[in-house]
Amino acid sequence: MSVATREGEAKPACLSLLRPEMALKLAHRPSRARMRAPLPMSTERKTLDQRAQMSDIERLRHSCAHIMATAILRLWPDAQFAYGPPIENGFYYDFQMQHRITPDDFEKIEAEMKKISKENQKFEWKGISREDAKAMAESGRLGGLSERPGNPSIFKLDLIDKIPEGEQISCFQNGDFIDLCAGPHVGYSGKCKNVKLTSVSASFYMGDETKASLQRVYGTAFESKEELEAHFVRLEEAKKRDHRKLGKELKLFHIDEDVGQGLILWTPNGAILRQELQNFISEELRKQGYSQVFTPHIGKLSLYKTSGHFPYYKDSQFAAIVENDDLAKVIHEGCGCGEVMARLGGISAKLRQQLNDRAGKEVVSEENVLPDDQLLDGFMLKPMNCPHHIKIFDSQPRSYRELPVRLAEFGTVYRWEQSGELNGLTRVRGFTQDDAHLFCTEDQVAAEVLGCLSLVKIVLNTLGMTDYRVRVGLRDPDSSKFTGNPEQWDKAEEACRAAAATLGVPFTEEPGEAAFYGPKIDFVIKDVIGREWQLGTVQVDYVLPVRFDLSYIGSDNKSHRPVMIHRAPFGSMERFCGVLIEHFAGHFPTARQSPLHARPRRERSYCRWSLCPPC
RNA sequence: GCUGUUGUAGCUCAGUGGUAGAGCACGUCCUUGGUAAGGACGAGGUCGAGGGUUCAAAUCCCUCCAACAGCUCCA
């Protein structure tokens, strides 16, 4: 059974709960305004030409950054400024000073900024020689209101050194404030009156963790008061769609401190949502000839040593689980913690030999080898499903007639994410991938990649999620990170490129973004506040079949190496549901027969949201 | 992990050193031919955890934990 969509494509029966008129309406919902999404600090300098192309609003915001710096200096003259670019919806300036800015200071700074705007200071460009620039920085004059003996402009000095020889060095002056700056700026500070400071945070100089820690104040600025107000209205609207807020209101999921950070408890309502999606994808998988499998949540360390995930990715995995008797033994032997860790991380000489032989070169160095009686094995919460699926493929001899073998599982994996990076459903420590691994011949790669992509496209189109882009991750030829032989890479990259081109959506090729084992295609979806989330992914892999010594018998009755394709159209159920909640703003497409609807009066508060969710 | 902010009832929040509060939600009863109806009464809190200062701490100080924003990272 299928229903028509506006694209005229058949809609899978498993989304039978989708009311066509609702789907249509939702698909046309305009994407909400983007909240401040800081542009990643580019490690490459912009050329003067690129700078000259700054749009009017970027000019205004950049000037606002200078005005904010001026205001901060009037209040705290010791401040040392680093970097103050315009960003989407606003600007920031990074600086270092004794006083720690808190949001309570914003009012003071804004008041000072307003004064500066009223003073209508002229922004004046001055070309200066490298020597003069350095002298001004030494005296503390650059990024200051006056000379500041004993307080040289340290960051400006560094920035001057980064300006290539022969390039014009310039500064801009407004009032007493002189800053090293290539511009461009607005003519007068009077233009910068619709400004509001939004947040303060820490940053690192040049985005480098090892460099100085700076304070960063963010602000937003627009040409008119109306636009500024509209911006804050949009932010409010975006907040209402936040999946964490809706998740609580609609009782979709719960995160409990006692269970742990980043570990999702799916409550009955959320389980309905997730189950519908799983049914939907299961149906598509069945159509495309996948086989469903189930595998356990843990596996032995040696499995991940063979795959190469341990200890290479050790920092982003949960620690090993050591069996009681083994633990008692090492305690009895008086092992220190460091020694236990080393014994867990070691690899046997035999396994090292096997891996190196299979790869035809040294992929595991001798320093990781420990004598067998020193090795301590344990288990690990699985950080990915591939090794388990590989073992299923390898559990019996395979003929080319069976290929491609497509093994699918809603596989739950666990990864150790930094605490500051956790975010509702979109960044978690335990999540379920709609994972599958395809084992195919070299010649089947292109067709299989194409099949995977069409699956992702069906999923996204069915749900009306059209604000996405496609990223083809290619290898960086200069990097040693990428293993495998160049011809295979070329072939796989070409297959990915060609497959992406058939999608009919813009895609970018990004050298250096490939996984170490092969090229990949990612679907990146923008959420309601402009953050991009990588959801679906398709990756070609030539490495794991080698490490696990996989083979099949070809028509020539000889053994051949299969190619693996990893793919997950949703990415993870958690992240996808998070993005989906915001996409639909909680107005999930449901039909009359949906369990979300038929609720007795007693549970009025419960059914309310499915009929008339909070707007 | 780093910087900052926040943490009080199921939810949203008020409460600046002196007996723990409001609205909504919840329970019982009454009213009411109807989809967030009205009324009466009621229940619900070691004020994130632990320590300290004080005659006295939700409130001041310290240490943790967690959430949020940003940075950094992300197979």
C-alpha cells in the first residue's frame, strides 16, 4: 500500500500513519531562521580581495565588533584584543583581560556602545608600514585607546607576523580606538545602533587548545531596529521547537542523572515515534533485499584489536570491561593501574603477524606486542556494529552467487563523547544506528552505493526533510592516514562521486574527509537553529575485509576479497528523532488510527498534544 | 575536557540570613450534554549533593554532580 506524495513518489506503507495532507503541509513549511551559528574560525587567512567582498551587513557587524572593543577598553583599559570577525547574524571579539565578563556586564558595555554610536565616530583607514605596525603594537597602541606602556598588543604582534610579506598592512581608527584591521568598515559609528550582546564564552587563540584562553563576547546587529527585533522573535520561535523542550512536554524521552549523561530513556510516546520509523525503514530494507540480524552489545577486545578500532579510538570509547577472575588475578599479582591498562591494550605476536601479513605491510608495530601470558583480555561496549556483522559474513564460506550480502541491524553502540558536547538526542553516548553492512564484489560497489543513496533519499523525501546537503569525503593524497591501494581508492571515489551526482542535490567534494578505510558520502541536515547534523552516511571500505581476511569464491573458483559498504540512512535513531522533532515542531504526521490519538478522556492531557500540540 | 551561566513541587518560575511560595498539572467532592468548563477542599519539597561560616543558610563560602551557551573534539 502506498500513498502519493507531492513529489509523485510512492510513499512506503510503513508510514501509513502519515496523513497525506499533513505531510504536504509540513513539507512546505518554510525552514525557520537560523540562530547564530558561529562560523568555524578559518585557519587560512582571508585575502584582501576576499575581504573587500564583505557584504554590507557583514561590514556593519565587523564595525560593531570594533565599537564593542572600544566600549570594553573604556571600561577595562588593560584588555588585549585578538580577533573580531562578523559571523552569521552578528559578530564576536576575542580578548584577554583581568576582569571576567559576565552577562551582568552587558548592560554597561551596551550603554557605552550606544554612546560611541551617538558620537558618530568616523572609521578611518590608514596604510602603515610593517615597522610602524610593530612599533604601535609594542607600545600597546594597536587594539587600544592610547599607548599602554608595559602592556604590548601581544595578539596583534602575532597577527602582524602572519601577514605575508608585500601585503599592505593597515589599521582602522574610530575615535581613540586604533585596531590592526584590513577592513572594510561602515563610514560612521552612527550606523551601528541596532546591536545587542548575546553571550560570553571562552575560546582559544586561533582556535588552538594549546594557545591562550580568551574571553569571547558575542553580539548581534542589524541594519534596522525592526530586523533586530525580528531576529529575537525568530530565536524565540526556534526555542519553541527545541527537541529537548518538546521531548519533555510531549513526554518523548527522558535523560536521568542516575542512569547517566547522554543515555536516552525512551518513554512510551517516544517509543511510538521511534518504532514507526524503524518499521518504515525495515520495510524499505526488506524491499531492497537486506537480511535482518541481531548482535550483542559487547564484544571482546581482541575483536576490536583486529578491526583496528582499539586502541586507536580508545579515547572515544567506554573503558574495557574486565572479567572478575581476571581482575582478581591481576590484583593478586599486584598490578598497578597503568600496567593493567597496558596489558589490556597489548596485542599478541600472532595477531600482529596475521594483520601485517594480510595488509602486506606493517600496520601494527612491534611496540604494541606483549607476551601471551601478559595479555589481559576483556570486553568492550561496542562502539560500532561492523566487527559483529563481519563475523556473521565470515561464519560460512561465501560464493559470488550470494553477493551482495546485506546485513542490517538496529544496532546500539556506545561512544564516549566529551561531556560538553552532549546535547539532548542529537549527541549522546549510547545510540542505535539503523546500521547495515554490505559485502559485495568490486564490480558491485557502484550499484550498491547508488542503492544506499536512493534509500537515504526516500527516507528524507518521505519525511519532507529537504534542507540537506551531500558531502563526498575523499582522501587527502598527502596524508598517511589513509590505507589501501590508490587504484581502489580512485575507483571507489569515482563511484561515490557518480552516485552523488545522480541525487539531484548539490554536493561538495571534500578532500581529507574520507574515513581512513575508504571514501564516504554524508547527508548533512540543518536543524532549526542552523546547526548542521550529519545523519545518513554511506562509506566504502577496503580495509576491514583485509584485516579480517574476508573472502568469497568467484566464478573462477578462486578466492577473492569482498568490498564492504557501511551505511546508515538515519545515522542514529536518537539523532534522527531529535532532528525530526524540531523539523515537525512536535506536529508529527499521524492518522486517525494512530495510538497517539485514541485516548480515553481520563488521559486528556496526554492526547491533547497529538491533537493540538503546543505551538 | 575548557570558559561562563543555571539548578526551589510533575512543569514554568518567584523567593538577598529568621516558620518554603504562585500559576498550571495531580487527588477527592460538587456543578455542568461535551474536548484546555466553573467551584470547594486536599496532597505534593532532606530548595542538585557534600562540606564550611553563623544563634540561624534555599540565600554567604568551598568541592563535587548535572543542564544550558560557546570553545575544542567527533569512526
